[in-house]
Amino acid sequence: MSWDFLRKFLFLPEQASTAASRVDDLHYFVITTTFIASFLVGLTAVFFFIKYRRRSEYQRTPRIEARWWMEVLIIGTPTTFFLVWFGIGFAELVRIQTPPPNTLDVYVMGKQWMWKYAYPGGPSSVETLHVPVGRPVRLLLTSRDVIHSFFVPDFRLKMDAVPGRYTEMWFEVTKPGVYQVLCAEYCGTQHSTMWGDIVAMEPEKFDAWLEEQRIGLANRIDQGPAPAYPGADSPLVREGWRVAAEQGCFRCHTPDGTPHLAPSFHGMYGSLRKTLTGRELVVTEAYITESMMDPMAEIVVGFQPIMPSYRGLISPAETAAIVELIKSLKTNKVTAPPPEAAYELQPPR
């Protein structure tokens, strides 16, 4: 019996990511063990029905005292299997929740009833996501309206998209092809039509496609003279500067590391922050988003709880732009302020 036979026997789709084979191996292990155990339990029951059947009207069932080793065997065997399954599953959970370095980040927004994607540098698409084969891709998911769930059966991966926050998942496609994306969380009357495609391309073809999209975007957008601050060549980061200025972020957060009323954007992404709750948190996309939507949840030690909530005030796309702005300032330091004409500072709304 080959693993491929089991995949077909269980009606599983093809394996198209590095995680798919490991998830299926655990699935095969669990289901094979339970099949064998169920068969043995059923066979034992039939044997007992015959051997210990009642042979006369006055026959009484004898009292049986089980020996200690029998109880240990009956309890210990399934417990051991459950612990082995847990160990394998937990290791795989850690692996699929820890993206490797140098992943390609793509912002994903779910809305009734479609998927929208934004790539580094500004290109975007609807319904169809293009990715390179053999390169890790991290999806940063959020929702515009209700909870959705981004599910790719061929990758054996699924992650919820939640309004007001970012979740993430990563994968590495193993072969070119077109793979279906489904929404696995009921989200309304047209839930069944909320699907799309992932087009996996050879790396050189993907690079050429992405560059073509960037050129097309540059031709559609009047970018004007390049401002003298980090990330200005990325439309998404430029949008982040605009939104941050309009929302009054720079009244408390400095972009150049200068101490002020709130933590500076410079060097924030990827840093370790200690909060008043006693936790030490790494600043990730999810942390930044939560800080904007629910700033009182985790307050950084040394700062006052003065930040207002931006829930409902900025869109998921604007949230993503601010996140990209902060990421662009991870190591780069601003040497000149944004042009006042384009980014006039406003008080928080």
C-alpha cells in the first residue's frame, strides 16, 4: 500500500506545497491506526459474542477481576498514540506558523465576496494570486467586513481573515500550476462563490510578471518627484506616509528614532517590547494592527496610554500601508521630513 494510494483512497487533492506531504503523513498515521484499532475491537467483540454467549436460561455471568497489567495496556496504548500524534502535530504547527527569512509578503483582504491581493511595491489583483515556485510566500490576511477563512486544499493550509487585525500564514509551492482558493468560513449568502486561484509560476516568470505589473502601476500613477525619505519608491509605503500624516500619527510617533510621546517608528518592526502586563512581545504585523485597533490591550512600558483607537476610522488597505511604512523604517533612518505640502500633519481624529 503506497502513500499515493492512500491519498486517492481518502479522496484527498494533490500535494502542492512543502507542508502538504507532512500534513498528509500525519493524517495517514492517524487514520491507519484508527482503522486497525477499530477492526481489532470489532473482531474481539464478535469473538466475545460467540465465546461468552448465554448457553442456558439459568446461566449467570461470572465476576471477572481484570489484572493490573490489562488495565495499564488498555489505558496506556491509546494514550501513547494520542501523545505521539500530539507531538508530531505540534511540531508541524510550529513549523507552519514560523515563516523562514526572506519570504515574499503579500497582503490579502477578504470581503463579501472576493479576495484582494497587494504585492510589495504596490501592484494589486483581485481573485487571482500569482506566486513563485520554490520560494516561501507569507500572506498577511485581514477582512473588510466579516470573518472569512483563506483555504487552499492543495496546500493543506487554512487561516481565518478577521476584521480589524492581521493574521498570517506561509507556504512554499512545489510545482507550477493553478490551485483553488476557497472561503472556509460561512460569510453570507454568496459564501459558496467566494473562491479564487493561486497561479504558481517559475521564479523567473514570476519576476517578469511582477516587474510588468509594477511598470503598469507606475504608468497609471503620477508619482511626482521622489521624496527624500525611506521607501518612497514603493507606492504602498508612500500611501503609508500619507495616511500616517493625515491621521496625526507623527504628533506622537517620530520616524527618525527621536524620543517623543510614543515609541518611534524607526526600528520598531521586529523589535522586542515589554508591556505593562508583564509580557515581552515582538513587533509584528499583527502587533502593529492590534495597537492601532485596540491600543489599550498592550501598553509599552515607559509610555502613557494616550493613543486613540482607529477601528472604523481607517480601511484595511490604509492599515496595510502604515504597516509597510513602519517596516520600511526597520533599519532606515529619516534624514529629511516628508514634504509639508503633500503630508501636512493633522491632529488625531
